[in-house]
Amino acid sequence: MPTSIDQVGLNSGICFGHQIVALAMGGTCVRNTRFEVSVTKLQLTELGKRVYGVDSGVLVSISCIHSLVIVFILFILKNIHLMNRDHVPTKPPSFHVLSSSAQSPIHGMVLFSQSESSEEVPPSDFRLTDIHILTSQGHPEFTESIMRMLLTVRQELLGVDLFHDGEHRAGNQNDGVAIIGKTIWGVMGVE
């Protein structure tokens, strides 16, 4: 049985796990000013874009059907269901930030297997299997129905305004499975 986090081959943390990893590895976790709930847009760092395999901004796809050109403009955003009050304002040494929200500076972080210092920049040609620890404050496993149920159960705790705001966003685009879930599988070596 491993006796330290360094002896485990792969480590990941979601929500409370993200917070525990931060504390265990030398970062901080504190009470936020208010809850973050429901589908929320996260801003990706440059490294976050590379780890999750997405670009921010606009992706233009051009399709030709019988000499008719159709342009599809797809906005690539990272949206994920949140249900948290505590957050990680300071990353542990050697970790790199992947994403943040308007309310919390660290929503995802990563430690590469060969990281020795927080100043070390990961090579541009890293593989997902080079990741030793990957965390997400958000819940890639949550669906709209799960979020609606959680909002209802916690309505009194959240207050009327936050409850209604969360309800309004619960059905928005959720990249939990398609982006974060796919990345977690990639870290485990599954394509």
C-alpha cells in the first residue's frame, strides 16, 4: 500500500478531492464569499487549453454540400456543473492552474510526473499520460437532472436568488463528460 501521494501512479480529485489534493500538497482551501452552482463558464489558461484539447474563442467549420457552402460557427467554451462553497485560492508548489471562474482563481490544476518546481513550464509536446495529478473543482459527472435535484434539496441553504439563477443555467451546455471526462480517460491511458 502506498504511504505517500508520490507513490501512487495516477491521482485525480473532483470537487472535495480537488480541495483535499490542494491542502495535502501545500496549497490552500478556504470558504468562498458565496456558493458556485450549476453550469458555469470557466476561463482556461493556455496550459488548460492544451490539457483539455480545446481552443477558446471561435472555431469556424466550413462544409460544402452540392456547391453550397455552409459556415458553422462554434464557440468552444468550457462549461461545467459546480456545487461548492469552499475553493482553492492558492495552488500547491509544482502545480499548474488549468482553469478559473469569475469567483474562484483555481478550478482545475495539474502536476506533471516529472515536475520539480512550480516555475517549470511543461513541454509543448506533453502527453496526457505524463500527468501525475489532475483536479477539477467542478463535477464532470453531473447532468442537468442531478443539478436540478441538488438545487432543490439545497434551496433554503442557497437562497432564492442563487437557486433561481442556478435553475436558469442548469440546462446550459455542459462540457463535463465531453471535455473533462475525455481528459481523465486520456490521463489513464485510455483513448
